[in-house]
Amino acid sequence: MPQRIPTFDLSPREPHLYDYLLILRKHQWLILSFLLAVVTIVSIATFRMQPVYTTTSRIEIDRENTNVLPFQGADSYELMADMDNYIETQSRILTSETLALQTIRNSGLIPHGEMQGAPSGSEAITSGSLANHRRPPELGAFLGSLGVRRVPQSRLLDVTFESTDPLLAAEILNAHIANFMEGNFRSRYDTTAKATSWLTDQLSDIKVQVQDSEAARLAYEREHQIWQLDDRQNITTQRLADLNKELTDAQSERMRKEAIYEFAKAGNLDVVPQMRETATFQELTRKRSDLYQAYLDALNQYGPNFPRVQRMQAQMKEVDVLLDEQKRKILEIMGNDYNAARQREGLLNEALNEQKGEVNLMAQSMVEYNILRRQAEANKAMYDGLLTKLKEANIAAGLKSSNIRVVDPAMVPSTPSRPAKAKNIGLSFLVGLVGGIGLALLREYLDNTVKTPDDIENLAHLPALAVVPSFTNENGTGRRGLVLAGASSNGHDKRIELVAQHLPKSQMSEAFRALRTAMLLSQADHPPQVVLVTSALPREGKTTAAANLAVTLAQLGDRTLLIDADLRKPGIGRLLNMTDGKYAGLSSYLAGVSSLDLVAVPHPAIPNLVAIPTGPLPPNPADLLSSHKLADALRELRSQYKFIVIDSPPVMAATDAVILSVQADGVLLVVRSGETPKEAFTRARDLLISVKCNLLGVVLNAVDSSAPDYYYSYRYYPYSYGYGPQEAADLYGKTDAHSSETEHSRYSEDDSQSL
């Protein structure tokens, strides 16, 4: 099969509801703590509140005396077109400070316990007026306990009052509504009395004005002989409108004929409508066309000197003369029409001007008459209106009725209205839950670390080759650097970081085998031989990833070399139970004091795995790694081992990883989930790409156990390189076919002991 070039399909995955559920599970203790705190505070405050009783009275606000007055149009309320505004006004009066002061002063029930905020004998309450006095504290307490609400789609108002004493609440509310009704009646009576007195005075004066204005109008009418003024004015106005319309039509007709005449004078007679509509002109034109066609035929047949041809030519000249004469006549007719239209327009214009003068003279005569007539009509209308209102006021003054009626009086409440304990606790639970979820989402939003494969693909446009779960013990608590129970056959301890060797059936081992598969499939038939494993920052799990990757490669049956190139803080020797001081290492070879055969140490328990430890820590690691001896060593080791895995220092901590990356066939960047900042990750990616190394992908390490299962699926990774599902499955099966049976038989005994 031909070699395939990897193609990355890194389209971002759409957020799923399960992703948000994972966030909530991750911050479950924060949510529960906030929820418990809110519910506890609200519950304590609710049970410590003093019970408050609320009583309600319902009143009806009707139109003022709508059904009492015996004649139509006499009700003053008919002038009010907006009933809603009137009801709103009455509700404001119910909650006014003046009415509240009257209730406090007249009822004798207040000040009581809940109304006492200052000495009871305030000046405003004693005098019964708020003018020029300080606002009594009792008003604030009273109005705070009083409420008014309109019943929708009705003229009813629900008035409520709150108090810690249920009997006091009912008595105060009934007294307040009684004061409101009494004040409403008193206000209407005072207004009616004042209106009656004023109307009586005005009627006598207006009666004289009506008589004088009517006499002046009649005298002016007789003097100027204005008997049928309306008819004359209508005829004159109509004639002026007709003349104006005729003048407009004459102007349009004149402009149309003028345009056609000027167009014809310019020599364009053939396209003028009059030409096409004249029968004589059409007949001559048709005859000229027939003669010309016959002339052309004879000319082509006999030549120009043939008598018949010459005779036809003479006939065409005669027809042309007739056509020119016809055109001249038509042009003359068009000119006459144009002159007639212009003359008619002038006559109409003169008639219109004369009619305008006549209308102006009539309008001047009517000015004074209209003034006198309107003045007389206005005085008469005013007199009639005032006389009607006076009669209404006299009738209303004799009626002691009210448009406010109590539908339901205030009763003594039997149960408190607040606190609503169940409602408060339920709302506190809802607020605490929503607030806790909001805090969890905010905390997750502010977390600027790499957490998922989608973060890796979106930030670096690199595939997540493997997702390694975090190390956890039996209780689910993360532990690092642990030693498994029991001992191996060679007497060395089993370290938990080497899961590919000691726990081959675990999810972590499967993740490293997925990493191996993805790496081998990255270049199809020619997988990378020298692989550098590094990270952006320390303590991200690069050493563990390098060691387990080397173990999984060795389990394929191929000779694998694991090089600890971290000359600053080595870790391979600790993982493989190789004491640093016991073996010579990479630093010894690069310093020229040892050979590759001496520093390469086979692992006693893992076949096909050879390790080169760090050796003594040098003072100048970067200089040693930059020497040509490293390139020579890798060139020699390529011929001895199928795979070479190099563990290097973090990219951001030292330049060693960047130096080693150019010597490797591929680079794996390890990222610790939830700890590696996005800026550090992208900076490390940029540094590696800047030296044009082959960055294979990213290993996401220490992923939380609550991550979705598809993060760990080995079938997820080959797709990143452009293989279809069936191709990826075949390649994966081909790669692991050699190791499936050997791994099962080799580690079954160790698994039973450790588990």
C-alpha cells in the first residue's frame, strides 16, 4: 500500500449537555456549600421573623351620580374620557399622607406598638395638618403597612393593611376607608357649592352680552343687504374653482401642442402622430415606396439610361414634391392649433383673475359680518351651557350620594400572611442552586488551563494522541510515586507510574497503548523511530508518559531504547528502579568518559527494553546536548533499536528540549489537564515549531476521572490522521496482533497479585 501523508481534521466539537454536567460534577462541593449556606441563612431569618397579619377590604369606585341625575349629558363625569385615570387617582388618594394623618388622628387606635417611632404627641397629629410641620414618623409606618391594588378589568380596589395584631389591622382599615368616603363626599359638596355661586354671578353678565351681540349682527346684516350670503358665496367659489381647473387643462393642452409643433419644425415630421394619421400622407408614402422598389428592379435589369427607368425616376420626383407639400400643410395646421390653444389659455387666465377680484371683494364684506355672527353664537352657547350647569349643580347639591361603595369590609385575619416559611425556604433552595451553578460555571470560565482534547485542538491545531486518566487509589484520591504491593521477580519494587508493565489491563495502560497506536499510524508504513517526549512546564507527567510509551513499544517485540535526556532533574532511573549513582549514563557518554555499550542498561523485567539513565548531573547540560556526540550516538543507535524514546526537560524551563527536538523524528508534547496554562502550552508549541521539528501531537495527562469515555477511546485518535474507521481498525489490529496474546499470558499473574 502506498504511504499516506497525515491530514489533520481538527474541526471543533460542538459543546454537549454532558460537558456542562461534567463541570457541575467537578465543582459539586462548591455548589452544595453555597446552596447549604443560602438555605441556612434564609431559614434562620424566616423563623426569627415576627408574624404579620394582613386584612383586606374591597371597595367599588363608580361614576359620580351616573344613575341619579334625571337628564342626559348633565353628569360631570361624562367629561372624563379615561376611567382608568380616575380610578388611579382615587387609589393615590387612598395612600395620601393627608388621609393617613386624619385616620391616625381621628381613629384613636394609633399610635400603637408597631407605629411608635417617635413621641406620640407630634405637632402635625395634634393640629391635624401637615402644613408647616415636620413629617410625623407615624405616617411612614402607617403608609408602609397600607396597600392598594386594582382588580383587573373592573372598577374594584383591594385595600390591605398589615399589623402584628389582627384585630387592630381590621379596625384601622375600616376607619381609613370610612374617612376616605367622607372626604370624597365633602370634596364633591364643596366643589358643587362653589360652582353654583360662580355660575349665578356669570349668568347675569353673559345674558347682557348675548342681547348686545345679537342686536349688532342684525343691524350689520340689514345695512349691507346680506340676505343670501351663503348661496352667493358658494356660486362664486365654485366658479373660481371651475375656471382654475379649465386654465390648468388649457395650459397642459397648449404645452403638448407646442412640444409637437416644435418637434415637427425641427424636421422630424415623419414621426409626428398627425403625419401617420393623415390618409393622403400615408397613400403618398406607400406609393413612393412602391415606385422606389420598382425603380430598383428596373435599374438592376435595364440600367440607368433605359427610358422606363428614367420615367420611374421622374414619377418618384413628382411624389416627393407632393409629400413635401403635404408635410407643409400639416405643419401649418399644427401651428394654427398651437396658436389657438395659446389664445384660449390667455382668455382663461384673464377670466380667472377677474373672478379672483370678485371673490376678494366679497371676502372683505364678510369679515365684519362673520365676526359679529360668531360672537353672537358664542355668547348664546355660553349662556345655554352655564344655565344647564347651574341646574345640574342645584340638583347635585341636594343629593347626599357617593360613588364609592364598600363591597367587602375588613375582617379579622386568622392566619399570618408572612413569613411564608415554605415559600422562603423553597426560593432559597432555588436561589442557592442557581447561584452555586453560576459560581461553578464562573470558576470554570476563569480557569485558564488546558483541560480537554478540544482545548488542545482549538489552541494548537494539533491532535490529542492520547488522554491518560489521573492516578487514583481505591478511594478515588490521586497519588503519585506509589509502590504497588508485592515485589517483582527480580526483587525490584513495582512503581504505579509504570502502569503499562504492572497494570496492563487498566484504563491508563490502554491510554498509553492508544498513544503507541496513534504514533505508529502517524506516518503509516514509516513510523517515527526517534521520539522526543517533553512538556511545557515541570510536573506534567512527561517522564511517566515516556517510560510507559517505551514499555508499550517493547511489548510489540521490537528492541526499544529509553533515554533519560533530562540532565537537570532525571526521573527515568527512579521509575525503572535504577539508582542514578550506580550507573554511568548519557552525561558520561557526552563527556567522553564512557561508551554507548556501557551506558545502555537492559531492563531486568521487561524484555526488549533498554534504558540509558542520566548519569552524573553535569553543570552545563545544554552544552553537552548541543555537541556532535549526541547526533553521532543517535545515528549509531538507530541501527541497533527499532524505537528510541527520549525524555527531555520542559520546554519553558530550559532550552534542552528545543535542542533535542531537531534530532528526533517526532516530538510528543505532554500537557497536564487542569494545571497547564494555555499561554504556556501555546508558547511551548510555538518554540518547537520555530525550529521546524516534527510535532506529532499532544498527550493529555492526568484527566479527571469524570471525563467522558470517548476521550479514552483508541478509535478516536487514528481519525486525526485522515484514516477511515475501517482502515484505522485494521491498522490498529495489525499493530497489536503480536502483543495481545503475549501481554495476556505475561501479566495475568502480576495483575492477580496487584489487584
